[in-house]
Amino acid sequence: MQFTRQNIGQAAQKERIEAYLILLISSTLYAGNVIAGKLIANDVPSAGLSAVRGILGLMIIVPLTWSRLKISTRPNRKEMLQLLVLGFFGITLAYLTFIVGMKYSSGTNASIIAATLPALTNSLLVIGFKTKLNKLQFWGIATSFLGLLIVFTKGSIHHLLTLNLGLGDIILLANVLFMAFFYVLSQRIMKKLSSIVTSVYALAFGTFLLIPMGVWQLVSAPWHINFYKLLIIIYMGCFVTGFAFFLNLKGINLIGSGRAAIFSNLQPVLSIVLSALILGESLAIYHWVGFLLVISGIVLSLAKPEQLLKEPCGNEISPATAQGEELKSTL
């Protein structure tokens, strides 16, 4: 009996280590998306790049999840319409605003703005669904927005009084707002449909909506690409939208969404580190202050709400993270 328990304990420990490594890889891939977006945003039309990214992601994620999709309940017409709306906000608008925002903002600012997603998601739950927040969550939202305001105004009262805010930062805030809206709506749909069906259909619909504008831009607008830029596009499509999404599900399947949520909070940290190493960006004092406030707000925002639909999930196309345990038989 003791030997059996020891084996079980060792197997559980090995599984946890495997999950931590998988989630660390996934978080690093997501963090690298900010750097990739900054490096290529000015060379390829935004809609064209977004459409290609979605197509490449589907080419990876559909084969990896096909066995699960076949046995899942298929959405009806009403649910199809809801998934179309999800795709429009979470993929079409989110991908477009991300690329456009990266043209005018820095990787550091983008990382800090993206870190406010939990606070924005909770705010939408309060406004749209009358969710009650406890005191920790309230202060978490307030702290995150204070940190965001400091980054927006570069720590200058003059910038605040004159409303001299960066265009790229405002667009990236809209990007996070679209994602927060996407997560809130997806949580309601996932009461009827599995998380994997919700995620894949939303990605497919959102990509489909991007294709007409993407093709038009690629044909009519000038764009510059070489082998190096091609690798960046493949990274954003295959490795971020595809593999990182799948690895995120795999990690949650092993240790649950609660523990896995901690790793999603590493993404802005990793993005800032990568921005400094690859893009050569330096952190000003207001960056540090804003970043620490946003991270503190994240910790407070993760406090259990008194009345919440479901736990807000990680980054970009990952609503399935809230119910990743459903994939156990597949992954």
C-alpha cells in the first residue's frame, strides 16, 4: 500500500511539473506575440495579417481538437449567431486593433495595458450582469486602472490635463475591452456548448469575417515581406493562435484552471522582459509604477466574487481555459 501511494505521489508530482512546463511555454509564446506584432505591424496590412494569422491558427488547432469536436454537441442556429458575435469581438476586432495599436505603441505599454484584462472583465460583469464585487475586487479594479492611467499619461499631470494620450495606447485599450466583452459573452454560451466548440467556432467565424477585408488590403495596399517577416507571421499564426492555445488547454487539463490562471499573469512580465531584450526598450519610472499597480490589481481582482458567472480566463483566444478539464479524454 505504501509503495502504491508513493508511486501515485510521484506520478502526481511528475504531472504537475509537466503542466508547469507546458503552461510556461504557452505563456512565453503568448508574450512573444507582443514582440512579433511590433516587429511586423508596419510591414503588412492589419486586416491581411489578422486573416492570415487566423487561418494558420485554424490549420493547427482544428486537427489537434478534431476528435473532441466530432463528439461535442453542435450549435443550433441561435447559438451559431451568438458564436458569430463572439468571433466578431474576440477575433475580428481584437486582432485588428492589436496590430493597428502596435504600430503606434511600444511593446512595454502594450504589455501593461493587456494586463488590465481581468479588471476590465470584472468591470463588464458589474455593469452588464449586475455582478457583486467584494472589497478586494473593487480595489483591484481601481488599482489596475490607476496603473493604466499612469502609463497612458507617462506619469505626467500635464499629459492628463491636456488629454495628450497616445493613439496606440487608446487603440490597445479598445483591444483589451473587446477581449473582455468576448470573455463575458463566451462564459454565458459555454453553459450550453463545450469550451472547445465555443473557441474553435469563434475563431473560425472571426477569421471568416476578416478574409474579405484582408484579401482587399493584400491586393490593393503596399506590403513588404521577406523570409524573416514570413517567420514572424508563421509564429503569430501557428505558434500563438495554434500551439499556445492548445498547450494552454493541455496544462489546464493536468492541473485545473485555478492554478493555470497564475501562469497567464506571467505574460505581461515576460512581454516586458522580451521588449527590453529584443526591441531594446527601456523602462521609465512611470512604467515601473504603473506595472506594479496593474499587477497588484490583478492579484486583488482574482479574489473570489460573491456572484460571478465563471472565472475570467487568460489571454487572447483562450475562453476554453475556463473549462479545459473537458478535454481530458482528448488530450
